Amino acid sequence: MDKVFIKDLLVRGIIGIRDWEREKEQDILINVTVYTDTTRAAETDDINDCVDYSALAKKVQTHAETAKRLTVEALANDLAKICLDVKLARKVVVRVEKPGAVRFAKSVGVEVERKRDE
């Protein structure tokens, strides 16, 4: 299966369980891999036969900036559902990270994998 990816999409939003995290936006780093079949897109060279990564990135960004989730687990699952709404998406892997959230760690986060039939 082919992959379309969005790498290191950096957004700012409310995420976390602590009081200060509910008041101040933080960096959220998002990576998305959409599994699809690009055969038709390659034959037609038509955006309508492609996973439009630009449109998908905007949806992911908008949701992450406005969802105000408590946990990265919840946000990652939200984003996986958004990605699977793309008609050509068969499977998705979404990684959500909070850079600098844990002292001495570059980043912490969650990665989820979901299939269309789940």
C-alpha cells in the first residue's frame, strides 16, 4: 500500500491536564501517514484521484488548534478519524507530540494506528 504523509506539522493549542496547560497554548507536533492506493492518481494525474495533503493538513491543524483536549491520546484519535474521512484513506498512523513537556526529553506523545473498518 502507498503512503501519503504530513511530517512535523507544528501547531499551537490547548492540551493537557494541568491548570496552566488549560490557560496557555503549547506547541503540538503532528505527523500523519495515510495509507492509500496511488495507482489511479498516477494514471490520471488528477488531484481528485489523490489524497489532498494540503486540505487534510488544514483540517488537522484547525482541529488541533481548537479541540482543547486533555490528553494527546484523545487528540490523536480525533485526528485519525478526520484522516479516515478522506475517501481514499484505507489506514492512518497519527503521531501527536508535546515537545518539551517532560524535562530532559525532547518530546513525548502518542502514536495511533487506525483502519477504515475499525
